[in-house]
Amino acid sequence: MSWTPYYRGTGVPPKDPAELPAPPPWRAPARPHETDTRKDPATTYRPTPGLVDAVNAALHLRRPLLLTGRAGSGKSTVIRQIAAELDLGEVLHWHITSRSTLIDALYHYDALGRIHAQNLRTVGGKTQPDGDAHQDDIGDFVQLGPLGTALLPGDRPRALLIDEIDKSDLDLPSDLLDVLERGGFQIPELARHSTPDIQVRTADDDVKSNIRHGRVQCTEFPVIVLTSNGERDFPAPFLRRCIRFEMPPLSRETLTEIVAAHLHDIEDSTTAAIVQNFLEKLNSGEYVAIDQLLNAVYLLRGDRVSDPAQRKDLQGMLLQGLGRG
């Protein structure tokens, strides 16, 4: 493949419009009724030395694994590889922001929606024909969050990614302690309800689960990976309940392995130069991510862009810093 300027900046369509190029493997959407041919990060990820032992320690001890390292070091991919290798199903994902609370991750109760539904069933103080009491199903207005879903009982543990825990409010890590220790929590709105067994929605698409007496209690502790960019310290009680691993700095060899896992044949001087440039940016403290490296290598490897000046400009554009990681 050579560099083809499909867009020329004229606004005038050519007489014979060319077909756009095939996307990179990781950007090819799966079409309905077709096999998803995109490369799975679980198979392309290459764990750093010591990480395999850390994961196994967390599995043996049923403790969360806290991964610390700069953005782009593959922290969030670890749980996907664990889930795939141990057949734990779809990974649940809780992305942390400064506004995140523990309740958000456990469950959400739509009280206003329930009141509105009750009002629709009652007009002029009379219950409508389809407005029987049994239709006032509180379960329709309760949905478990990613952590709440991970704590549901089951034969196999669920895999949960708690991403960027260091972005959280100062109290959130401490708030997590009791739930992670007990492996369960109570939903007061359901515990007060007269019906003991209530079906609620979960974080999984189109999946409901039965909650008895408002209590969610796991039978298998979930496999939890927490990620941190190292932007803050955590309280000692929280740290002692985690298995901690510091992601080592990325090396040229590791970066080359990552690129090869996605693109296979990369033995050329252009690829080596791009990897070296990316590594220099990392070592200088610039925030760049692995997917930027993959984009640059995919587009510029070999002699796809023959003009040196154009290749330099494109590489600079694709490997721009992302600000503070």
C-alpha cells in the first residue's frame, strides 16, 4: 500500500471515486452475521516481567490487583487478558472520575421514573385497567452498576476493571474497603419492599438478576484490576488489601513486540525509527499512548510515504503529545 491522497481539498468529486482503504485491524468493525476479525487485545498484549506473578498472587489471595504506571503502558488491557485466559466472560468496566461515588458503581435507583410510572397508571385518583398493584415493579427502576454486577452470586467470578482510581475523590478508596472485604452490599429500597424477590437490571446488556431481601452477596470474589497513573497516594488500609505492581518503563524491545503482535511484518528501518522516536518522547516525560505508535507504524511503515518531508510531518502529527497523563 502506498500513500494515496483520497481527499484533495477541492470539494469536487472525481469522475471515478476510489474505494477508501481497508482500516487497520483494530479499527475494523464487526458486521452483523460476520465473524469479528479484529485482533483481540487479550492475545496481542505482552505482559511485562513480574506481572504474571503479580496476577497469580492476586488470584490465589482473592485480592484486587493495583497496577500503577504511566498512561499507555497497557494497564487496562491486563484484565481483558485475564478474563479471556480464565474464561471469566465480558469484562465489567468502572471508569473513575472526580465525581464518581461508590453508590454509582453499586446500583442506581430511578425514584422519579417510578413515581412518573405510577402517575401514568392513575388518572383522577382511579387506578387504570392496566395499573394493578403488581405492575408497580420497583425492579424496573433499579439497575446494578459494574461493581454491583460483579458482586452477584455465580459459579465463576466476574472480571472488573476499576480504571484510573487515582482520579477519584479522596474518600472513594476508603469507601471501597468494606464492600471489597465483605463481597456484598444492601440496596435499602429493595430491603424495605414487601416483595422478597425482585428482578433488577444489571450492567450486562439485557440481563436481569434476582435480588432477595435487597441483599447482593457474591459467592466468588470478583477478579478486580485497579489502574493508577501514579498521580496520588492511597491510604495504607486500602493499599494493604491490594496486590500492587508498578509497570516498568517501556523499552524498545517491548514496543517492537507490541507492534509486531498487531502488524506482524515490521522489519524495516522506518518502523524502527518510529519506535525510537516514540521511545524518546516517553523518556522525555511526554505523554503519548501506544495506539498512537500503532497508528504511525501502520500508516508510515516501509516506503508507503516516499516524500521524507511529508513522512516527517505525518509522524509529528500522529505522535503529538496528549498533555498530562
